[in-house]
Amino acid sequence: MKPVATILLAFAASFLSSCNSTPLYQNTSASPESRATDLLKRMTLEEKILQASQYYVGENDNPNNKGAALPDLPAETGSLIFMSKDPAFANALQRKAVEESRLGIPVLLGYDVIHGYRTIFPIPLAQACSWNPDMAEKCAGIAASEAVHAGLKWTFSPMVDIARDPRWGRVMEGYGEDPYTASVFAAALVRGYQGEDLSAGTSLASCLKHYVGYGASEAGRDYVPTDMSDQTLWDTYLPSFKSGVEAGASTVMSAFNTLNGVPASANHYTLTEILKEKWDFDGFVVSDWGAVDQLVYQGMAADKEDAAALAINAGVDMDMSDWVYRDYLASAINDGTVSMKTLDEAVLRILTLKFKLGLFENPYVEELPESEWALTEENQDASLKMAEESIVLLKNNGVLPLAKDAKVALTGPFADSSRDMNGAWSAMGNTAESIPIAHAMNLVFPNLVTSVASSDVVVCCIGQGAGRTGENRSVSSLEIAPEQVDLVKQARNAGKKVVVVLTNGRPLVLSSIEPYADAIVETWHLGTRAGDAIAAVLCGYVNPSGKLAITFPYSMGQIPIYYNRHRRARLAPEGNYIDGPIEPLYAFGHGLSYSTFEYANLTLSSSRVKKGETVTATVDVTNTSSIDGAETVFWFIRDVASLVTRPDKELRHFEKIMIPAGETHSFSFEIEPLRDLGTVDARGDRYVDAGEYTIMVGSSSVSLYVE
Ligand code: GLC
């Protein structure tokens, strides 16, 4: 038996030696950056390259990127697109990374959690029409919590592309045509997904996409080149990304499109000079699916090794799904076309995020049954509230709300559909769980009838199904399908009141049905509780409060059409079409309520303001009806004369407030000149011109209050 002293000494010696030999990257009190730097030093070239590579397992609902079932994946693969909702499967993949890789580096599991995970919320375009970013933030937090329970720690969301051509299928995925609106929602979604602490058990790393200019695609076609001035790039397409970066976004996804001749996934100017240097972005950039490989097809890379070099040298830190980095980066480094410093910087960004996410300390997820974390009553209630606030009442000649004893007939292809309620990019949402319109209407209107002839009012459920929008879903026409127009006309010709309920993921041309409809309700794709929200609005239990975040054209020929256009050289009617209206059918900000609101007493605290000072505009809004209602008040500015001309009006503040019947609420906009009157130049530097500005306030971009 050894004397105690010897044993203690032995213990002490081993303890001291272990203190000295614990690698810094395993020291949880060290910073994520220093732990990543230490770990990076210990990695081989092959380990670094695999850390900068993402592959996929499983299959999702995007036909353009069907995943292989279970490819033989190297344990050192940095990230996987996890197309499953089984936490045990996630843990199996994670166990392989942690236990089979030499340094035990956890894998980062990501997925497209765009508008919900198992509980599906309204599509992002619909959420923008709620003008309730706080509610959007709450929904993102719920989506994150559900996704983390399935084993994810990263979402490829929010998509913050500005889209002004509704022919583009991905218009459903963003927050509309306006840079300010998209900026507000970008920050809200980042906060919602990431919470206060990325390592928390309910936080997902966010991903701003698709960087940059993807929504400016010519004629609304997908994947095509985009071309714009630097001025437009800075004042229209970059602001929402800047807002997301300022909100702390963890990652950015580089886009498919060529931007001004240089593919976005090989664009050093946007990826490094702007994102990483000017904005000091400290997260990492992941390419879009196969976007590195596509550099060859786009005519920029001579071959795959060239593509790997161009992408990583431009600033793409991780290569999604095409193994180009895995297969060609080593030779690019050996050829000297890529420096080890460049690869190290990319891997350092990736490892730093993994430390921030707490993956080294907590790589595994608790394998709880779905019933404990998915589609809970609280989650569904949030989806219902978001859906109710996202509905936009476009037209109402008094037919709505319907009396509970009304004899209502339902027609149209979307009356009984649950699949189409979820829309595109509905993650692990089970369409069978979504409430169809007819199901909810049956509960609210007991006198539902089965024939138009025996009805008082016909609700025509028309529009476009979930499959008509999303990636690679561009259309050449926005017209309502002829058979759907016939449904509306038949109801009208039968002498019935006609309520059109639209299920769609993009603005449509409604001129063919508008004259025959007593009411038109835009319900988008509202998710799990869609039917309940729609029935609640039609019966008046919910007073609609949504307003358009994207313009509805009067005709296809008007496209592109959006509210924040620059002034033309001549006043109307010069410059108008000679064969039709120049104004849209429904403008940006349009949306009716069952309440009525009156604006009055627009005041400015001063008619002059200096840089660094503020001036406050206020307006009183009275609910002149007998129904409580929420009103969104929009504040626009106009720079009357500027060296670089600007849009005729620019949204710079909005606020949505519930105003009880008969009461008045005072809305205010505290104007800080550089932030609220200023703009950016073609180099991205913000400035504010001295001179005259007009402050406008109203319930939409066209219904502005004038004293
Ligand atoms: C897609 C999309 C992108 C998505 C990615 C992974 O092609 O463009 O938005 O995040 O692939 O599914």
C-alpha cells in the first residue's frame, strides 16, 4: 500500500499536468474566437477543407434539391442539411462527428426553417402584411424552439431579398418590395431565431439570404442574371442585409444570381469588401445549393478547381452540397491559387460559430417525443394570431362581415385544401394538420349550404396553390385561372353576394374578377391555422388589419410596379399608358378594416432640424366606427431636391395600434435626419442632404393625409 503522501503527490502531479495540457479549445471559460483559433492550429488541411464543406441527408419538399438518403459522410464534414425531424437521427449523425473525427468537432445541422418548423406560420410575405414585426419575432422564436428539439442549430432564414416582380416564385419568401419594411422584419427574425444566447436550447443560428440582388431577376425568372447600378444595389437591395447583420445574424448565404456580371457567390466586392470589411460581419458565408459548382456553368470558372478558388477567395466560407471544396480546394492550395490564410479565415469563422452555439459542450439534443414540443396549443395560437393579422381585406362593399346565420355556399379549388394552406418552404409542416377553409367555415356558419342556388352569399376560394410559388416557380402570367373567373361570374350571375377568398403566394392580377366581387380577402398561405383565421375574419370575430407589403398590379403590362418609384420627368398624363391605367389595382399599404379611421392634427415640433437634432411629427387617428380595430399608420418622406434623385416617397416608419371604437390615438414619428431623411450613396456611405423634405402620413402609400 503506497504511503498517502506519495499517492497525493502522484494525484497532484497528474492534476497539475492535466491543467497544463488541457487544450485551450476545450477551456469553456475562454472566448469562442480564442478556442477556435487554438483548434484551427491543430487541424490538418483535409480537416479544414471538410469543415468548410456542407452536405445533406434526407429529402425536403424542394424538388430542386432532393437529398440523397444516407450518403457515406466523412466524420469531419463541417455541416449537414438535416432533412429529417428525428432527434435520434440527429444525435446519430452528431455522435459520428464527435466520436469518430480525430478532434471531435461537432457537425452543424441546418435546414430551411422559413416560416415555421412543425407548426407552420403564414408565409413571410403574408407576415410582412401584418405590419407586426414583434409577432413575427415571436413566431421565429417558436420555430427555433421546435427545430432545436429536432436536433437543428441553424436555419437558412430569413430570406430578405427585395422582390418587385411577382412573376418570381420566391416573392412569397421575402418581406415585399420595400427596403425599410424588409429591414425591420430582417432584424426581427434574426432576434427571434437567435434569442439572447445562441447556446440556449431554443436558439437557432440565423442566415440572411440570398446575398445579394437575387430578387431583381429579369422578368421574374429564377436563377437568371441581375443587373443594377451601384446606387440601386446600395439603396434598395443591401439595406435589409445590413439590418440583419446589425441585429447579429450568424451567417449569410451567397446567392445563385450573377450580379452586374459577377456571380454573387464569387463576388469579392459584395462578400468581402462590403459584408466582411465595411460592415465588419463576423459570422460566416455559406453558398447556396451548388452555387460554387454553378460558377462553371455561369461562365466565370474554367473548371471546378477554378470555381473553388474563385468562391473562397471572394468570401464564401462554406460550400453547400456539391463537394467542390472537398474535391478541389487542396489542389487549389497546392497550386497557390488559394492561400492557407484564406482557408484558415473561413474555417475560423465556422468554428467560432460552433463554439458560440455551445456545440462542443452540448452536441446532443434530448430525444423527446414530438407531442412535447411540436404543435402545442401555445404554438398553434401564435400561428392563428399571426394568420389573423396577415389577412388583407382588399375590397368590401359592406357584405363583410357575414351574419352568423347567413346561408353560405363555398366554391373553388381551395375550399377543402389543407396542403395549399401551408405554402412553399413549409419545412416539416404536415399539411394534413392544417385547417382547411371549409372545415372552419362549417363551425362558424351552421347554415352552410352545398349549392350556390340555395345560398345568400357565395365564398369563392380561388387563387394559386402552394406549388405555384417557391424556388423555380416563376410564372409568365398572374391572371386568375379562367375556370376560377367563371366561378365568380356564375355566382354573380346567380344574383348572389360574392366574397372572393384568395389563397396565393404572390400578387395576382385581379381585374378579371374585381367587378364581380362584393368583397376580396387576400389570405395568402396562412399555415397550420389558416381556415380558422379566415373564418374568424369572414364572420367578424376578427377585424382584419393586414395591409399590402407588395403592390398588386392592374395588369401584367404594368410590371415592374412598386410604390417607391422615382419621379418622372413630366407630370401626368404625360408618361401615362395610352391603353390603360398607370396606377396599380391595389397599392402598397392598402388594406381595409371593419372599422373606419380618421386622421387629423398633423403637427411637426419644428419646421427646421439640424443634423444631430430630432424633430417629431404627430398625427391623431380616431376610430370613428363602433368596432375596435387596429390601424397601421405609415410615415413617408420625400427629399424635394437632391443631387442624386430619390423615390417620390420612401417609407421610414410604421406603427400598428389597436384603437377602441370611438377613441383617438396619437401616433408619432421622431425624425433623426441622417437615419430617417438620409440615404446611401453608390459607395454605401450614408448622408443627408440639407434642404426641404416633405413628411407624409397615411393609411397607405396612396391614401395620405393632407391637412
Ligand atoms: C435552395 C435555396 C436556398 C436554400 C438551400 C438549401 O436551393 O435557394 O434558399 O436554403 O437551397 O435548401
